[in-house]
Amino acid sequence: MTISTRVAQISPSVTLAITAKAKQMKAEGIDIIGFGAGEPDFDTPDHIKEAAKKAMDEGFTKYTPASGTAELKEAICEKFKNDNNLDYTSQEIIVSCGAKHSIYNAIITLCSEGDEVILPSPYWVSYPEMIKAAGATPIILNTTQENNFKLLPSQLEAMITDKTKVLILNSPSNPTGMLYTKSELEAISKILVEKGVFCISDEIYEKIIYDGQEHVSIASLGKAIKELTIVVNGVSKAYSMTGWRIGYIAGRKDIVKAMSNLQSHSTSNPTSIAQKAALAALNGSQDPLSIMVAEFKKRRNYIVERLNTIEGISCLNPQGAFYVFPDVSKLFGKSFNGKEIKDSMFLTEALLTEAQVAVVPGFAFGADTNIRLSYASSMENIKKGLDRIEKFVSSLH
């Protein structure tokens, strides 16, 4: 076999594949409404772009320390202290090429062959592939819509074995938008501390929360759970900086040092000018974020209400992020043009080809009964796309 066993078992990203197919159809002149994008549709705020321009003009275009600049690490420490009531030193921070890279570094650093990683489903599409790349085994913990797609402590306790190394927690969640409360996190942390299991806490959507909900980092719940937690965050979602590729991690000094060693031999430093831009994002005005979240809330309210009026579709009201994850299983078994809808992938392909609407199949997130729609799109496009979905569903028999 030419390709290594580890790489051969990795599946391509379905979200990126759907987005690429939709873009290709658009390029062919087909009017596609896209609900697939996992990035804000707002531009990066001007003061952040100005900081990057200034960095270029001043020649800040060389290598930086592999784990990030000292000033950015200090700003990240301040962010954790002010936003999350967490005290970290710069030696407990590593800046990487996006939060995805941060998570990959964490999994590769913590996991060995034969280790198990508990992964609540629905999950972000890249988690299981990263786990497999580390030679570890993803152990899927299925959650339900009835429990707001959140794991129950009894489920977690039952799944932990002597091979369990890590639990991956994503709050607010992609794809469900659900947020763990402080009391729920306390129950989870109690189990992790008792069993000595690490937690990779993906908090990238922390700033995009609605209805007065509070984001709590599991690492803030005590010294013992902090020692076991790798907190992942970044600037991509909150500041509409997806293409700038800046993510960061906070964790125990020895673990962060090992990640820094790994990064020094893989990517080296994140882009120098992007680090200056990230510094401006963290230290500058937060007003653009407030404006973006207010607009996302309007879109969320509209899309949830509309989806729940379509017969055969049921959708929870997400508490954060910019996705809805409706249950479409009641459409399975129905037909269009003599073709039976069998699963989320079949429905997704039908919506793209028949209704010119791009969504992401739930099977990619470990929940084949659902589909994911991003409302990081204009209200005009959201309305038009939902009209098309409603029309398509009404044609089924």
C-alpha cells in the first residue's frame, strides 16, 4: 500500500466538499443558495486590517517564535483572565495556525496508539479524523435532541475505560449550537477528575451566544479540572478572521511545551502579520462583535421559526454559534421524481440538485437524522433558501 494506514483511513471533509460543489455550480451560472459555510459573512473589522497593514509596512514579515509572539501570548492571558476567570502564564499558551491546527496539535500530543477518545455526537466533522490520525480510537457518545444534544454524566461515566485518554467538549457546539451550563460542566468535571481523563474544550464560538446565556469554561471550575483541560480558542469566528488562521491553546506547561516542540517541526510560527492582526482583535474595540451577534440572533430567530413550520422538520433553538441542526428524519421514505429519500446525504444531494440549496448532511456530524444549515448569510438569501426548501418538501409524497 502506497499511502500510510493512518492517512488512508481519514475521510475528506464533507462540509468543504459540499461548499466546493456549490461554488462549482455557481460558477456554471446556477443560482445556488448556500447554507454550508462555517464562517461569518461579515468582513474583518477595519482596525484589525489596519494593524496587519501597519505590520507589513514596518517589515514585521519574518519568522516569529514558533509558538507565537510574546505580546500576543500576553494578550491571550489577559483575555482568559478577563473573560473566563482563568489565570495562565505565557508558558502555558501556544498560538497555532487556526483553532483546527490547535486541536490537531492537542490530540497528537496527548494520544498514543490504542488510546480512546470520547466524542459526543453530533460532533464537528474533523474531530474523529484527527483522533484516527493520532492512532487513537474515537468512542462515540450519542446524544439526543430531547436532551438538547448534550451528554449526560451517566453516559460519560459508563463509557470511560482504562484506555480512555480524552473527552472532547465543544460548547457552544458546531453543529447544534447548544451550550453547556455551569452545573452541567461541574458534573462532567467531577467525573473527569475522578477518572483522570483529559478534556479538550473547544470554545471557538464562545463569543457568539444569545438570550443572555453565559459561557463557562470547564477549566475555570477548579484547579484539578484546569490541570486536565486543554482550552482551545481563536479569532476566526468572533472577529470574522477565518482566513487569517490564528488559533490558540491554554494548558498545563509540560503539555504546551510538547505541543510547541511538535509545532516547531511542522508549521513553525503562525503568520507574523496575522498575529499582529489577532493582537488588535483581542485588544481593540469589541463593538463589531456585538453588531455581528445581534444580526446573527435575528437570523437565528427567523430560520428556526420558518423550519418549524415546514411539515416533517423539527428544529431546536440554538443558544450559540451560527448553525441550526434540524431533524429531517420524517422526510425519509418520501419520494420525489420516483426517487426515495433514504438518508441525510440523499436529501442533501436532492436539495442541491433539485432546489439549488446547499446544506450539510447530518451523517458527517454523526447524526444521520439531521442536516446542518449555517445562517452566516444575508437575510435575503436565508429567506430565499427556506422558500426553496419549503417548496421542495411540499412536493414530496
